[in-house]
Amino acid sequence: MAALTPISRKPFWLVALITGGFGAFFGLFIGTANGSGPMGIVIGAALMVALAWAYIYLLRNEQIGRGITFAAGGIAGFAAAGIPTAVIGAILGALGGWLIYWAYEGRYRSYIAPYLTWYQVLWHFGFRAICGIIFIFLITPILVVLPLSFNAENFFTFTPEMLRFDPEGYSLKHYRDFFNDNEWQRSFKNSLIIAPIATLISVSLGTLAAIGLSQSHVPGRRAIMAVMISPMIVPLIISATGMFFFYSQIGNWMEGTLGMDKNLWATSR
């Protein structure tokens, strides 16, 4: 696909804004993991701006610069916590090196209409960045829980053995517990019973709500719509965990205060 707009090199202040924002964003996560989010933001932004300045004014070789950033990210990640963080560091390094030259060479304007103003270009990429951040926010908890399910310990935590990719740190223990434990099996059966009923009720109510909210004369239509779709912005694993603790407290209260037997459903069958 041919470029829509001729590209030209951009001033360093613009490169600094873009790369600094990138460094600040990921520095927030790294700093928070090490006990200081604000410090991570400052260091991440300063590091990316310094790299951009050095690559543009001193090195002046894109391939070498991107290679250095890729290697440095992998080495720093490996020194911090082994192979898993080395992979993450290498990916971030490669992305950071690419971003520096993408901004400096003005490649971001290649495939967008030449008549767009600077704030329209900003919104074009800002909207995509916001969508990407939301996607990361929604999908990251699932990506974290999946490897934790193979933990050999009784609790979900990344052990040193797991971080070193030591086979001793991995196990199918939690899957065996699921299939062999009566508590888990009863919960699974209850889910199979509740799921179709909940689906029928939610689809019926959702359809009626959609029909009602499609009418322009409904008062507070926008507010109601915002409330109804708000659960979609919370990761499912977070919602599931929250509901688990909420209903477990209710179950304990019903068993302890009202004297209801938690095995009542199982015994009645």
C-alpha cells in the first residue's frame, strides 16, 4: 500500500513527548512492582527520552539503535527475574526502539489522509492507544491466572521455581483437585444448573431493556445505558473473584446465623 502522505523528520520535542509517554506508561507498572510507581514513571520517561536523543543525535543508525534497545531490554529483564522477564524486556525494548524512529521519521503520517490537522492525527492514534490499553486491562488478569493454575503450591503465587521455568515448580495439582474434590464437583454441577437459568433471564431482561432504551423519549436513557454496560469494563476474572468472596460471605452468614446447611441441595437430591 502506497503512502498517502509524504513523511518528514519531526522535531525532537515531539519525539520526546511520544517516547516519554511510552516510558512513563510501562515505568508505572515496573515501579509499582518495586514499591514506587511515581519513581517508575519518572525513570521510565527519562530513560526513553535519553535513548531517543542518543540515537537521533549521536548514533544515527536505526538498525543498530533498535538492536541495542532490544538486547538491553532482554539483558535487564534477565538480570531482574530470569527468563520470563527477559522475554518481556526484549519485547518492550524492541517496541521502544521502533517507536523512537517511528516518531522521529514521521512514519505515523504515512497512511493517514494529508489534510488531517495535528489534533485529528493525535485523536487518530490516541483513540487506538486507549483501545489497546483497555484491551490490555481486560485480558491481562486472564493471562496471569492461566500459568498460575499450573502452580505446584497450595496457593496461587509465582514461585521462584516457576520464574526459573523449573519443572519442579509446575504441577497439575489444582486440576486433580478440581476433578477429585466433592466441593469443586458440587460447585461445578450448581454452575451447570444455574447457567441456563441465568442466561434465559438475562437475555429476556436485556432484550426488553434494549427495546426500551432504543426509544428516544425514555428519560435518563444515556445514564441508564452507562450503568447497564459498566460491567463490561471490568475484567471477568476480577468480577468472578469479587462475586466469589461476596457470595461466600453470604453463604457463611446463612450457615452460621440462620443454621442453613450448605449441603442441603446435595442431600435433597
